[in-house]
Amino acid sequence: MLLSDYAESLSDPERRRYHIKVSKCGSDDPLALSDDQFTNDVGCYPSVDHADINDYLVHGTSFVTREQLKSYKSLEAQAASWSHQG
């Protein structure tokens, strides 16, 4: 696996943990990728609908506290369509 300069600068235990995390993504270290390996083509993005946003904001779980997010205010903002793109 190709590792970035950042990964190479880590201590041995940190580098092993970093390698394990990056390996779970199934590709090379994202920090080692060059600009020509990325795209800004919006057509490549996955589609997202209201149910996806609701599930993430309200029913999602914080990876830090393992508690439900319950971000109702964020959901209200989305429902008010200020973040909606037509």
C-alpha cells in the first residue's frame, strides 16, 4: 500500500493503526493520491434524498459518544429548504 509522507512520519504504533484504518477503505492512503486522481464532477456523487438526511441527522449515532445524534435543529434547517438545491 502506498503511504503518504504524513503516514511515514508517524511513530511505529501510530503508523500501524493508520495503516489498519486506511486498509479498511480498500485503497491507497488518500493523502498520497495526486490531484489527477480526484474529480469535481457532481455526476459522480451518490444521490441523497430527504430520508437519507433524516436518517443521518436524527437517527445517526455519534462515533465518539455512541449516543443518538438527534439533530432536530439541523433537520429543521433542511426542511426549511435553505440548504436545498433545486
